[in-house]
Amino acid sequence: MNQETTTGRGRRGLKAVVPGFLVEWVRRRRRRRRRANRRARIAAAIRSDDIFVVGHPKSGNTWLTYMLAILVRQDFDQKINLANIGQFAPTIHARDHAIPDFEELSSPRIFRNEGPVHPDLYPRTIYIVRDPRAVLLSYYHHCVHDTGRSDWSIVDFVDEMLREGCIPALEPFQTRWDDKLAEWKRRAGQQPVLFVRYEDLKKDRRAVLAEIARFASIDASDALLDEAAARGAFDRMRSEEETVGAESYAGEKGAKGYFVRKGKVDSWKEEMPDDVIRRIEDTFTTGMERLGYLDAD
């Protein structure tokens, strides 16, 4: 009998006699080791001046990141646009393990991540938040477009978002608007986090960008702040999409729609049924009151 046959039988015999709980214990230990090794690689790849933009989908993440990239790269030559923004500020939603892949980017790097896996490792986070009524309406249009589900009603969509916290078929890593906000409120007591309201950006982009520059230690002149704020105007961004395309659609100019929709603060008042609005308000009352979203009604 040869060595290979003996070894094969020996392995099969070992599996037969080792208790199932011990096999599972070994497997769990290996999984923990792999997770620990991956986390160590991520931690080693993160730089002290990295900037992470976090928020719920359709909260203005790309809009803010676009203006932030202009500040960081001092882009007076308009090399950055909505079609190539990913080259300057990579999207790593739920893929923290991809951070080591961007070693070639110069500091400070900007990462967009709507589903952080190791957020405790982030040296500086800008958390952008938006009225959940507007968020869910904008996200609804986005999901209908991506899935082609013309029969998907806003009522059913909001019900699924409030129940599951996400659309499992599209972004299973998402958490509910209020849960994500509460998590980052807690994190703000342990690590540097700057909260930025979408509505404040709409009201005065330049002032908010100046605050962000101070938080992220970005050397931004008045002229640079003016440049970033001017290029962040919605009509200008929409015009840019018509010219160069949008990141979300691989640069296809208007072929599949535009990433920039209305950008309005309160279009939910016109587009959402009253009972859906009430359900959102009842579910997110605490967070909405904390951020002033219910005081204005």
C-alpha cells in the first residue's frame, strides 16, 4: 500500500473520530485569524491624514466628496469632474479591505464609504446627514432606476427600508438611517467625527467647506473655497454631467439618466403620500428632533 493511500485513509479516519464541535472550533479559530490578519493589513494601510466621508445613501455623499476633492487637490484647472471623481476619491462601500489598493494616491486621501467595516480605525470622518424623508425619496428613485422595477411603489419601498434597514438585493450592508446616525454619534465621543447637514450645504456651501477644511487640516485659501463652492452648485454639476457624464453611469452622457437629480431640500412634501411621511417621522422621531428636522414643520 503506497504512502498517498495510507495518508488519505488516515485523514478520513481522523475526521470520523474527531467530535463535530472540535472541528467547528478549529474552523472558527481560523476565521478569526483571517479576520484579524485582514484588519491588521487595513490598519497598516490607513494614514493619519486620511479622510473618510460616511453617510446613508443619497445624503449628498458624492456632492460633498466632489467639493472636498477640489479643496484637497487644489483643482483650479478643473481636472476633477463627476465622471472621474473615483480616481481622486475612491468609493469603498463595505470594502475596507480595498484601502491598501490605493497606496499610489497622494495624501491626504479621501474615501467614500456608506458601509464601514472597521470605522474605529478611521482617523477622521465627515458624516453627512440629510432629512430621512428626502433621503428615502431620493433613494427610492435611485433604486427604481437601478432595478427597472416600474411597479415598485414608494409605499412598498419605504416599508422595506423601515423594516429591513436596506434593500437586501442591492446593498445588504446598509443599516437604518437612525441606527447609523446613533452609531456615529457614539463614535464622535471616541474619535474625530464632523457632522455635516446636507441642508446646511445647500444654504451656504462655502461656510460648511471652510469648517470641513479646518477639521481636516486642509490648507484652503479663500480663492480655493470659492472655486469648490461655485463648482458645487447643482445647475453647474448638472451641466457638467451633460458634458462629461456621471460616475454612476460609467461616463455615458445621459444614456441612463443623471446622478444629480433635483437636489431639493423638501421635494418629499410634493412626492410622498402623507401616510408614508408620518411613518418615517414616527420611526425616526428621536434622530430627526435632534437634528432639527421636525422643528421646521
